[in-house]
Amino acid sequence: MTPRAPAIRLVTFGIGDAWYAAEIEYVERVLRHEGVHPVPNMPPWMEGVLEHQGRIVPVIDLRRRFGLVEGDGRAPTSGGGRLLLLSLGADVVAAAVDRVVDVRAVAEGEIASPPRLVRGVAGEFLKGMVRRDDVMVLVLDIPRLLTPDEHLALDGCVPPPAAAVVAAAGSLDDA
């Protein structure tokens, strides 16, 4: 009996006509795309923040992050959409996508490395590619979605947790 190749479970989602996937170990939850509040001075690919279970979570517009914008520079709206809550080490971010398709297991050997031409700046977020029926799915390297500098920049844009703000306000009253 031949041992099976290890399987990787992928959450497949769409942005426009393209299909992407993230390893399920990084996907904490899928939410409806609602409750996002804009915050001034954020990078153009940041949509804003949302509150989820007591946490303030930055929202990345993956369409803008990947440079998939229309001629006027605005990201097209697809109506509705979903947010993938992604764990990036100690941080959690939400990624705005058009739709979530499914979760599937694929053999690790089925994921091919991106071609050389895609490995530069355009491929900085890519882990590989996998064919699914007649569609090519781009598998994202979720830990590389944000650079260390971008993590620091987001820390400056996202307000502190509400409990810390309330505690700070209480100590000002005592002064």
C-alpha cells in the first residue's frame, strides 16, 4: 500500500473572476461584509476596521492589495461579499473578498510553485497554484500578506481596545 501525500485544506474564494485560496489553519472565521468603519490615514488597500468579539480588526481590501482596480482607480463593488478573518501570528486581520466558494483538501504535491515571471513583486503573496476543474486557483502565502513594517503601520492606525480606552479615561477622572 502506497502512503498518501499529506493533504492541505484550502478555503477557496473569489475576487472578480479570479479564484484564490488560503490554508484553513489561517482562516479563523468567515463573516458577512458589514460593519466596517473607515479610519483616516490608512494605506489605500485598507478598508477600515470592524469590531468582532471585543477585538478591533483591520480590514484589508484584497482587490486593492493585489492591484485589481478598475480604470478610475476604485475597486469595483460586487455587492455583499465576505470577510475572511485571518490569523497572522499574534494579529488578526479581515480580508474582503467577493465570495467564499468552499473548503477542499488537496494533496500537497498538487500545489505547483508559481512560474518565475510571477515570483517577483506580483508573486510576493503567492505560495503556489493548483488546478481545480477548469480553473487555476492561486494559493496565497497568508503570513506574507503584510510586511513587518505594514504590521507596525496598522498598529498606529487601529484604535486601542475599548477596555484600555475606558481604563485610561477612568484614570484621568481620578487626576
